[in-house]
Amino acid sequence: MSIKAAESKPKTIKVQVSFKSILIEGLQGLGSATQTFMDIMAKLDENAAVLENKKKTLMQKLKKLMQQMFNKEPDPVIYDVEYMDPVKGIPVREKVNFNSFRSDLERKIRTLTPMASRGAAMGKLEAMQEEQLVGFLERNIRELQSLHKTLGALDDFFKGEVDRADRDKIKGIKPELATLKNAILRANSKRHEYSAQKEEEEQLKRLGVQSES
């Protein structure tokens, strides 16, 4: 009598989710907002020039010219803006130092630009630990949310400060703000996706089930 060898069934392997890749995708999504920020900054510069030219007297213009000639720091440009508090639902007034805010935008552009590339910056992100990536993603989301809030307030401010005759000179940034908001939402979605996958993994571990690689 011949004995047949038992047929071995193919083993089902569960592919382990790459949690780091989810976080990196979120950061790359924020990096895609680089050009949007550059477009916004160009429009804000034009709007500030229109407003400051309207406000300045001849003596003030001469003073600025002298400051430029002698490489002196210009006087701070302070704008009183207003926005709605998303939690309390009440208007909040804030003084924005335009030059400082513009410097913040430039720094943020320098931070975001490498995230959109797939060169050396990608290697740096992949070399980071998950905890570091989580913190980096969350920090950048918060910073972009804060910038978005202030940019929206500045957009309303410029439109409301000029005369009707000069209103067509003001460059609105509503389309750019919508693009920026979508980038933030996508990054937040990746953050939540990571948290959900991580929680599922922790539950499996508590049940004694190990994911196979």
C-alpha cells in the first residue's frame, strides 16, 4: 500500500503595515504646500506695499529711504487683525508684526521644501524613529493650522483697510488658503490612520496575536 505525503497548504502571511510610511506620506503632503506658501507670501508683499504706500506721508517715505541707504532696521509694521476662535466661537483680536510673520513664513517654507522631495530628505525621514516622526508631523500640523488662521485674518484685514478705489489692487488668497487647508486635512488624516493602525497592533499584542512580516 502506497502512502501519499500530506499536501502542505500554503501559509497565509499577514503583511505588516509600515507605520513609518504612513507618517512620511503625511509629511510629504505638507511639503506639497511649499509653492502655495510662496504664492501667498508674494501676494501679501504686494498687499502690504499698497497699504503702506497709502498710509505714508512724504516724511515717512523719506525716512524709509534713509533707513534703506544706511542699512538700518525698518520700523515694525503692526497690523490689528481679527479672527473667530474655533473653540469659543467668539472674535479674537491680535496684533501681527508683519515683518516677523513674514520671516516665520520663510522659515516654514525652508522646512517644508525638503519634505516634498524624494532625495536626501527622504532618507533622513526614513532614518527617524516612529516617535520622532509622530512628533514632527504633529508639530508641523499645529504650525500650519496657526499660520492658516493668521493668514485668513490678514486676508480680511487687507481687504478692509484699503479704499474702494484701491480694492482691486489687493490680491486675495482664498484659493491658496483652501489648498493649504486641504493639505492640512490630508496630513491629519494620515496621522489618524497611523494612530488607528498602531492601536490595532497593540490590541493584537494584548490578545497574544503577532503580526507576521
